[in-house]
Amino acid sequence: MIIANNVSKNFGSLQVLDNVSFEINKGDIVGFLGKNGAGKTTLMRILTSFLAASSGKVMIDGDDIAEHSLTIRQKIGYLPETPPLYTYMTVQNYLKFAAEIKGVAVNRRRIQLAKVLEECQLEQVKRKTIATLSKGYKQRLGIAQAIIHEPKLLILDEPTSGLDPMQIQQVLALIKNQQEQRTVLVSSHTLAEIEQIAQRVLMIKSGQIILDESLELLLKGKNDNPSPPLTLEKIFINHHQELTQATAGGI
């Protein structure tokens, strides 16, 4: 589904991404991890064709993003950290608008609207103005607009940010349910959430991929004899500390 080869991005003299390469298979849910400033959002914006890479190549569903960006955008659903919502609109009118601008055929719009209202549990608030919704409903609405055109790839940037525990579990369940329909790349600072939904982990530091591993193998490999057992959060911290020590030691 995604093939990234030696992708770099510079903003003037600042290099944000440095020869990033990875592949993501169809149907995978991949957790994308890294500290603030590591390059996560920049890479997501390149994958969604909001930004052009300075060098390297990205293929999505067989298309080169540099040559077929409009085609690729039709295959992608994207939820940035702050959902792109028009708060003066009602939920159903906003989703009708999203379906229209995303190219959903006229004879499919009513079907798709009903589908995402049910899937994202928005039916009971469909006539409410977005400004009156809770943060949890707004996040689910953000996901609904991202999937209303049936994208093959769903990219989510911090989808549970600012939610309470109940809202988080609702959003995680919604993301997990996407697996049979599409590939998902999800960024989160809360690593316990990634453990619940992801099959694989990509970890980025200073613009470089430092870990690309199956979550099951990663936790199994690290938990052979540990006491207490390691979590993804501890693995994340340990990996960053090891790299920092290696760099400091001139390795």
C-alpha cells in the first residue's frame, strides 16, 4: 500500500526527514511513534501530498505521489490533530459537504452518509450544530469525514488527543474496526493506545526511522525474561536512551 524510498525533507537549512524508507502492507494498522519534532507530522503531510518531499520517492497503491497526487488524494482519508470542522454546520450537513468535495457519486452520498453516521456512532447527534458537540463526538466526526469516500488508506494524527478515558476507548474501537476495510497509519503519544490497536510499529527520531517491527514480535522479544514485563512505552524510552548514549559515545 505504501512504499517510501529515501524520503528527505528540508526547510531551508533545516533537515526534518533524512532518507526515510519503509513499506506498509494493505490492511495493516501501523503505530507511528516519535517525540515532538521528530518528523512525524511532516512525513504524514508528505504521504497525504500536502507537502512535497525534497528528495526520494513515495508510492501509494501503485501510484507515484509526485506524478499522481490528485489520484492519490482520492485514495486517502486524513485526520490532522485538529479536525477540519466547520462548527456552524450540523453534523449531517457537514458530512454531506465532505462527501461532495471528496467526489462521492451523487447516487452514493445518502448511502455513505448513513454508513458513517452508524459506524462512527453519530446518528443521535446528526442534526446538532458541531459547535455544541463534545470533543469525543468531534473526533468521531473527524474520522467520519476522513472515511466517507471509502479511502484505501487512513492517516490519523493524534486521534485521541484531549479525550476522556471513555471517549478514547470509543475512538480506538472505531480505528480498530477499520482494519478489514483499509490500511491505517496512526500517530499517538499514548503508547498504551498503540498497543491496543496496532500490529506494527514505526519509530522515528531526528528525522530517521530507528525502529520498524511487528508489535507482537517486539513485545515478545523484549519480554522473554524481564521482570516486570516491558511495555511499548518502556521499549520506546529505552530505545531512545540507547541511541542517545551511542551518539554521545561517538558510535
